[in-house]
Amino acid sequence: MEGLLITFEGPDGAGKTTQVYLVDEYLREKGYNTLVTREPGGTSISEEIRNILLNSVHSEMDALTEMYLYAAARAQHVKQVIKPALREGKIVLCDRFVDSSIAYQGFGRGLGMDVVETVNQYALQGTEPDLTLLFKMDIEKALNRGRARSGCLDRLEREKLEFHRRVYRGFCVLQEKYPWRIKEIDASKSLDDVFKQVLKQIEYLIYCKK
Ligand code: T5A
């Protein structure tokens, strides 16, 4: 089987990372060759960019700078990790990807979808997710889940609720634009229930690609 890129998207704290690792364990037990990675991050350069982006010290960061830094981290990640893994036939499970840039920088920061998509075309080098799982739930509840876990907030999590509302709307617009790729997950449910929804989509994708 050729490699597959599966991305996990949604508001902060919706439970994406938890599911990435559950899916990884499940697929490995079934004998699939998987790779877990994340954005921003996934390479040493991209992880350094992540530290700049999420550090709450940088409260003065301009929206354009932010967009380019996410895209720069992505360009390195795609070239160094994602493309090679896909060539090797791996199932790549990526915690956030380009849709986050469109939602957060395009809608949240107000840079617009077109600008963010255009800049990211260069970073993506033709790479597109085969499936995107969009974790949807009340954003305040999701943010509280994240807060309860870590206690401290990163630069993006510190943004006002209105920012997170715009981001969420961005994800909804993307879902409408790419319904064949973006599948909704009701993230408000229990861990087991969310896992079942996620597996249903992934197993269907694998079945279709066989
Ligand atoms: N960003 C990212 C951009 O602005 N542009 C971009 O291009 C990209 C790629 C990244 C930040 O950068 C922004 C988005 C982000 O703000 P991050 O830390 O990677 O920062 O952000 P998140 O992906 O949001 O990571 P979180 O860890 O905060 O959220 P998750 O992964 O959605 O949630 P998770 O799995 O860690 O779970 C949170 C808590 O909830 C519990 C877990 O046990 C955990 O305690 N939980 C549940 N509780 C009840 N029911 C369930 N079903 C649960 N599932 C998990």
C-alpha cells in the first residue's frame, strides 16, 4: 500500500493528541508501519520554531511573522519527515497540519484564507492529507480540558475567546470546502466513543486505498 497522510485538527484541547497515540498503537498491532508526528514540530528545526511560536514571551509577534514561521516549520517537516515516510509506504499520523494555519492565521488572525493557502503551497510541495479528522466540540470546554491537563497556557491558548471562535469558524469553512477529505469527529464524547468514530474513518480510508 502507498503511504497515507492522516491529519488531526480542531480547537486547542479537543483531544487530538490522545487519539493520535491510541490510533498509532491500534495500527501497529494490526501490522501497519506508522509514523507519529506533529505541527509545529516534527524535526529539530521545526521544534525550535515551535518553541518561538508557542512561547508566551513573544506577545508582540506580528500575524504575518506567525504565518511564515508556521509555514517555515512545515516546509522543513514535509521535506525531511513526511515525504520520505510516505515514499516508504508509512501511515503518517500528524497532530495538526496546514488546516490549522488556515483556521488560526487565516481566520483567527484575519489574514484571510487565500493568503495563507498561497504561502503554504510552497511549504507543502504538493503534499495533501488523505484524510483529516476534525475534532469538534464546544471551544470553552476544549480549552478547559487543555488547561486542566497542563496548568500553564501557551501564546495561542492565551488568546481571547473571540479569537478561538474565529478559528473554529475557519475549521467549519474548511469542512464545507473539502467535505471529501475532512471528516467530523464529535470530540465531546467519551475517549472510547471518540476512538470508535476515529477508527471508523481510518479503516474506511485504508479499505478504499487497498
Ligand atoms: N497552530 C498550529 C497554528 O496557529 N497554526 C498552525 O499552522 C499550527 C500547526 C499548537 C498551537 O499552534 C496553533 C494551534 C495551537 O494553538 P499544541 O500544544 O500542539 O499547540 O496545541 P493542541 O494541538 O491544541 O494540543 P493540546 O494538547 O492542547 O490539545 P489536544 O491535542 O487536542 O488535546 P489532548 O489530547 O492533549 O487532550 C487534552 C486533555 O483532555 C483529555 C486528555 O486526557 C488531556 O488531559 N481528553 C479528554 N477528556 C475527556 N474526554 C475525552 N474524549 C478526552 N480526550 C482527551
